[in-house]
Amino acid sequence: MDLPCESSEVRVLQQRHAADTGGVSAILRREGLYSSALTDWLRQRAAGTLGTLQPRRRGPEKVPASPLQAELATERVNDFEAVSWLTDG
């Protein structure tokens, strides 16, 4: 069974809101869901956290540059400019 995506969760919640008591059971059977999933989604929607999970980028985490690395990069640029000035003249 595939996990529902955010749009299907919202769609099921909208259908649940429009349905009567027997209709909710029919929706759960049709979608292959347990009532606990519906309850969880209702709580998440009330808390404002429904659909807040975003896919994470794969691969290694990028290490933030340290101030020392920034200083070394600046020195390299300055050294390059000094050398290019000497060779141009």
C-alpha cells in the first residue's frame, strides 16, 4: 500500500467534512485507511503541521564556511592580484 501524499490527505479531509457518518466509513474503506490516520491528520491540521514535512536533499551535508576559510580565500585573491600586477609590468 502506498503512503498518501499531502494532496490526498487534504482531499480525504475535505471529503470527510462533507460526508455524513456512514460516508466517513465508506471513505476510509475506499482509501484503505484506518480511522486513527484520519484522527492524526485532523490533529495535524488543527496544529498547522499537516504537510509541513519537505523532502530532504540527498548527499553529504554542506559544512558552513568558517571565518578562517573566508580569510584565507581573501588572502589568496590578494596574493593572486599582487602576482598578476608584478607579471603585467
